Amino acid sequence: MPRDDANAQLNGLDRVIKFFSPASALRRLQARRVLAEYEAARPSRLRKAARDARSPNEQVQQGAVALRALARNLEQNHDLARGALRTLVNNIIGPSGIGIEPQPRRADGTIHEEYAQALRVAYRDWCLVPEVTQRHHWAKVQRMGCASWLRDGEFFAQRLMGPVAALDHGTNVPYSLELIEADLVPMDHNDVSQGIQQGIESNAWGKPTGFWVYKEYPSGTTWSKASYAMKRIPANRMHHVALIDRIGQMRGVSAFASVITRLEDIKDYEESERIAAKVAAALTAYVKKGTPDMYGDTSVGKSEDHGPTPEIGMAPGMIITGLKVGEEIGMIDSNRPNPNLITFRGGQLRAVAAGLGGSYSSISRDYNGTYSAQRQELVEQWIHYAVLTDEFVGMFVQPVWQDFVMTAHLSGVVRCPSDVVPGSMDDALFVGQSMPWIDPVKEANAWLSLVQAGFASEVEVMRKRGANPRDVLEQINAHRKQSGEKALVFSSDYANFVKQAAHTRPSSDAAD
């Protein structure tokens, strides 16, 4: 760059810095030239260019609690927000919870079926009362935890294994969970000397070593000054399930953070339109007089009594005959309901669905469209549910399963056999919700073609339908046995007979 052009880009401060430190002036000039290449980095009159250079924990400290309260209020008082949360939870967890298929291995790589079956039996018993209050089964615990995770941004669960004072586990395996809402871990509890930030104690590497928890719920009915005392729960006894967006972030933030304003606007706008529609539904009429002198003396301090205000009863097909000369009936028209409400609402809900990662059709309950359009939306959307399911499994369901298997072994309820490969005793397949079928006939024919062509397996089809292949085979086997005892033959039996006959036909017949 010519020297004159370089000097032209220097302001008064740059020239002063250049006089004392040419190297610093050069760095300032280079930085300004870099910024000049990115238009978005330069604020202008038409763009605010809002920036936030705070650390992740500073952002959470100043906004997480308020966002949590706003999200809870929306869930309690706004039908669309409640429905959106329910849609997310149901698609992540499902009606029966996230399934677990034990897969402990032998040295030859095969699954140890006997040990896996013993774990399934003990796990089925534990799922009935997995938490300390014994009010919720395991699938309900998962849904409650997922709802708190999305709405509040996080939740905690204390791991209670073995004998615990005054606690009845209620199951054969002595293992229970104590569910803890985010409010019980105070966001404002900080102690630099002990490495405590936002209620979480960490080591020099940022790994949590303990959680500081209120003994009673803040501002609850039993809340008192003595309740400000907290207890420390070691990190190896606590599950912390949080929505983390930035590296180094300690606490979670509500998934509704980016859509709260939009949801509140939709609620306010719909409320205004609803009231306007109610006013419009209340038919209102007025009597319009012909000339000003018919209204009497309207000057200040004067009035003229023309008798009681006439009342006109409205009825279908009525004829009004009581009007005076020059009077006529006028109607108040408020132009409601507003035909643009549905369009506005739909556009806003599409933005809400994009922010939450949910399906627009499911959140808005708008299922208009062709099969191809709905199928495309479902296919593209389902990856978002699968990702959320994977995160929830990794932070909560899988660690709980590992605790359960270890506790079952240590307590002697389900001992790990000696021929199980070390480290594989808690191996399992975690089965989330499968993508539903829009048109069962088309979907079934497509899977049938793939299975017959060898590009898919029957097990995969069963998993995609949300079924457990082992349970399906046991049900089919029991059904076949009962049908044979009653001498009943179904079309599926004949199809299987023909298929088996084709596989067992002698090679000589094939040669002929």
C-alpha cells in the first residue's frame, strides 16, 4: 500500500500511537482492514449488530433463572407452549420410555443370554418404583426428567445405592433415584476459595467434584432461615442432565430461551383477537338522528329531558316502527374475526418449531399437505428427535443402567457370571422412539421389498416399528403353538410353509 494511502486511513489517535509505537499502530491498522472485509461485523444505522462477549457462565448467571421461570409460566398458561413441550417429550421418550436391551458378551463375542435374561427380569421389577417417593414408574421418571431438561434447562438426580438410612428401595435391587429440580442447586452460590461456581464445586480442570443442594425447596411452605443450610453431594453420587450450548458452561439453559418472546407475542395477539371476536359477536345497534336539533341542547350546563332512552328489542324478521322522523338504525361492525390470524399464527409457529427443534405439524396440529410433503417433513425432522434422544440417553438413561447393573451384582441379586468379558457386563442397546409410518401400506410394502432383496433384515424392521424382536418372536411362537393345538391355520402359516418348502427342496428336483 502506498504511504499516502496508509496515512489516510489513520485517525488522530492512530497517529499519536504511531509516533510512540509504530508496531502497535500497524496492528491497529491491520485489524481495521480485516474488519472491513466482513460487512456483518460493522454496525450501521439500519442494523444494531448486538454483541455479547461475556463468558458462558456469566450469560447463564444473569439469565438462566429468569428464563426458567418464564418457560414454566408459558407451560402453565399457554396451550401452544404446553403442547410444544409435550410433543418434544413424547417423541424423545415415548409412551414406554427408552428401551434397554442387555448385551453382555462372552469371550467368543456372543451375547450371554442367561445373564441378559436375569438382568431383564430384575430390571423389570426395578422399573416399577425407581425413585425414592415410589410415586412414578421408570417411563414416567424419564418423561418428567426430559420435560425438566427442556423447560428448565437441567435437572439433577442423586444416586442412592445399597442400604440408606430411612429409605426403603422397594425393589429387589437396592438402588433408587432422588429427583432434584434445578432450583434446589442455587445459581448464586459461589465460593472461589472452594472452587464453587453456581452451586457446583469443580477441580482445577473444571471437572465437577460436588454439588451444593438446599435441604428444602426455596420459598416452599416449610422454608425457613434454617433452610438456607445446604448439603454437599459428591459428584460420583449425582446425575446432572443439562442443556449445554457452549464449552465450559456449568449450568443448563431452557430450550425455550430463543422462542419465549415469540410465544408470548402469539399469546397476546390471540388474546386480543379473541376479545375482539367476542365483542363483535355481541350485536350492537344505535339510533342515528337526522339533524343536530333532534339531540336537544348539548351546551355546557344545559340539558333537555326528552324522556327515557328508547329500547328496541331485536328479533328475527322484526319490523321497527317506533322510529321518529329523521332517525335510522345503525350497526357497529368490528370486522372480526380477523381472517389473517391463522396465517400469522402459522408463520410464527413455524419459527417456534425451528427454534425448539420440533415438528411444525405436530406443534401446530396442522396436518394439511400431501403424503410426500408430510413424509419429507417427518424424515428431515426425525434426526432432531434422534439427537435429543441420544443426548438424554448419554446423560441419564445409560448411567442409570450402569448403576443398576453394578448394584445388582454387588448386592448379589444378579451376579455377573465368570465367563462374561470384563467391562461388558453393562453393555446394552438403548432403543429410542422409531419414526412413525404415515401410510402403513406403502411403508410395509417398501420394507417387504428391502427384506426380500436382502438389503434389510426382519430385526431392523421390527426395531423401526418400535418393537422388541425377541418379544415378537416369543409372541409368534406362542401363537403358532396355540393355533396348532386348536387346528387353526392362518394365511401367515401357509406363507411360511411355502417359504420353508422352497428352502428344503432336494437339489435333484432343482436339477430336473
